[in-house]
Amino acid sequence: MIIVSGIVLYIMPHGRVAYFTGWSFFGLNKDEWDNLHVMFGIVMVVFLVWHIVLNWKPLKKYLFKKESLLALLLTTVVTVGTVKQIIPFKWVADFEEYVKSLWPQNRYEIPYPHAELMTLKEFCKKSKIDLNKALTVLNELKIKASPNDTLKEIAKKNNTTPVEIFYLIKNLQKEQNGDLSYLIGSGIGRMSVDEFCKKYGIKKEDAIMRLK
């Protein structure tokens, strides 16, 4: 279970995408996979300690042998290599980013980190959407919603996802007047300048000149 959940966490979309799009794998969402991974990790530690206690005498003989020292050296190399992002460890992280980017959920606009936990009232205020108009649109589409329901609760009640709720009322969003604050949490920090310019229709040469 640790191996399976570890692989799922490795390939799944980033948290902001997974939460807002209602991502799931084998019927389990991100939190459920996280919980499984942690719980089975705890179970493994419990049995590991039990194993050490029961077999302490024979295990003690190996503590200062070359195998243990080699294991310690290997652990140190992997730890330092991973933290410092040294090749080939960096390749593993880069491949993870590549796999995560392949999910179709990444095509959706994610307005804010954990926007699914905002009430409809809070979300509309932050997104410059008229709350009454949003409620009217949702009611016309037979979506059960109230101002104090979170987007996640609305999605669950209507068998949909927070991002789908957002897209139903997105057209009501007022002009941002050039303010890019709504891009916070949309993953722009992971984009290259070239990717950012293509996505938001900015001339790359102008952007680079401005940055310089």
C-alpha cells in the first residue's frame, strides 16, 4: 500500500489542481490517498520497531559492519542529492513535474489556492462576481447553492466539481483592469517565461526587456 499510494502521489496533479477539479484515482481523492500513505507508513514503523525489539541481539551485530556503513553512506548521498537537486536525483523530480503536467485537469484555470474551501459569498467577492447574479445563474441551471456553502459543498451536493461551478459563473467576472492578482495559485511560478507569455498572450521579447 505504501508503494501504490507513493506512486499515485508521485503522478497525481499538483494539490491546487487536484482539489479544485475534484481529481480522483480508483475512486479516491487526493486527501484519501495522502491519508492511506501516512497511515500505512505508521503501520510499517510500528512493525519495524517490533521487529527490532524481537531481533535486537542478531541485529546489533550488523550495526558497525560494512553493510550498515554502506547503507548509511547511501542514505546520506540520496538525501543530499535530493535536497540539492543534483543529477540524477533532479531527473526524478523533473520527471514527476512532467507526469503531473499531463493530466487534463491542468487545462482548467485555477483562480486561487484552496478556492474550493471558500464560501460562494467569499469566492464571488474575491473574484469580483456579483453574488446575486451568480445565485440566479446557478438556480437556473438547477444547481443547489447558498451563499454560505463552500464551492466544495456545492459541488458535492450537485455531483460535480468546484471548477465546474466556477466555470458556470466565470462569465460574470468583472474586468480586472490589468490586475494579475487573480493568477495567484494558478501555477505560474512553475512556468518558463516562454510558457507564461504564450498562455497569457504576452510578447516574449517585451516581457524579457521589461524584466531586464
